[in-house]
Amino acid sequence: MNAQYSYTSDSQEYQYQEGQQPRNLLKNVRLGFIRKVFSILSVQLAFTVFMIFMSQQNHSFRLFQIRNEWVFTLSIILGLVISVGMYFVEALTKKVPINYIALGLFTLCEGYMVSAFTLQFSKLVVLQAGFLTAGATILLFLYACTTKKDVTILNSTLFMSLGSLFLVGIMSFFFRTELTIMLLQFASVLIYSFYLIYDIQLIMGNKSLKLDIDNYILGSLTIYIDIVRIFIKILQLLGQKEEKEKDERNRK
């Protein structure tokens, strides 16, 4: 089996070149890889939805989250540390069962963080954000799989866009206005949407860059992060809109 792997530091993916292997065998291996990625992703999303449901509907769990803000902070820190480790330490994504344990711990932290974050918003806004995110994810998935455009060649552009957005976000703390915040949220949704298309094409493996077929954990991790970030930004946009409408009603 002749295969070569090249690592791209900016976007954390591997380019897989098949060599002289039979085309049908390669196709079957790639399909198996895709099924594994999206099966793991389904479990991650199901757990996150369950955690959000518990926060919104279970009074005891909701009260625990409100009274123990340190758990929310801890989940953010641990989730960040684990995700960074999974991007840079190969054993955390390729060595079984370490990779499953690492991904499970990350999903636990992220699911708790997202569910606790939704407590700031009404149940209706959370539900609307959930449906909008689901709809957007399906449409972006269909676009990524059917378009002839190769989004994987834009890895550097996307990375620079995300970095620029981060810097603008820092500056907005000093020049904080309602319009600035709303524009930042829209820009964030747009950039994470492009990242979702980019990561899906890496997994599908029919463009310039492909994710290594051994990296199913990294594949599910990146897609999951994209979807969660889109949900959070949509949630913030809808929450901001609801607050504005409440203020207008109070003035009347």
C-alpha cells in the first residue's frame, strides 16, 4: 500500500494521496471513514441537545448550573485545553481508546458549557436557534457535497478571517455599540459557515485537501465545533433581537 501524508500547520489537516491503490477500494475506505465521522458526530450532537434540554426543562439541573458558575468556567477551560491537545498531540486523535476518551471528555465539557450558556435566553429563543442551526447545517452540508467549488484551497484565507474577527472582537470591548455587536455576530456566523463547508469537504475527500482516513476523531471534532459555534452566534443574535423588542415595548 503506497500512501503519503503531508501535514498543513495552518489548518490542522492532512492531505492524503492514494498512490496506485484500486479506485473502488479507495472509495469504500473513504465511505467507511465518512460514516464513522458522522456517526460519532451524531452522538456528540445528541448529547449536547440532551444537555440543553435538561437546562431548559429540568428545574434541579438548571438550579445547579445557576448556583455553580465555577463548573461552567471549568468546562470552558478544560474543553479548550483538550481541543488544543487533540489538534497537536496525535495520540489523542489516533490512538484507541485514548482518542475516544479525549473526545468524550471534550464533548462533556462543551455540552455542559453550551447548555449553561442557554440559560441567558428564553426557551423560545433557544428553540428557534436550534431549528435555524439545524436547517443551516443541512443546507451547508448539501452545498459542500454538491458544489464544484474547492473551498479547501481557502484554508489560509479562512484562518486570516477568523484571526481578524478575533482582533475586531477585542476592539469592540472599547467601542461597544449595539450595531458593532450585531455586525460581529453576523460575521461570525458567516465565517463559521464557511469553516463548516471547508471541514465537510475535507472529510468527503473529493477536493484538493483531504483528511487522513485515520483521523475520524479529528473530523468529528472539527464539524462539531463548527456547528456549536454557529448555534451560539445565532442564539446571541436572536437574544439581542428579543431584548431590543422588549425595550421597545417597555418604552411604549
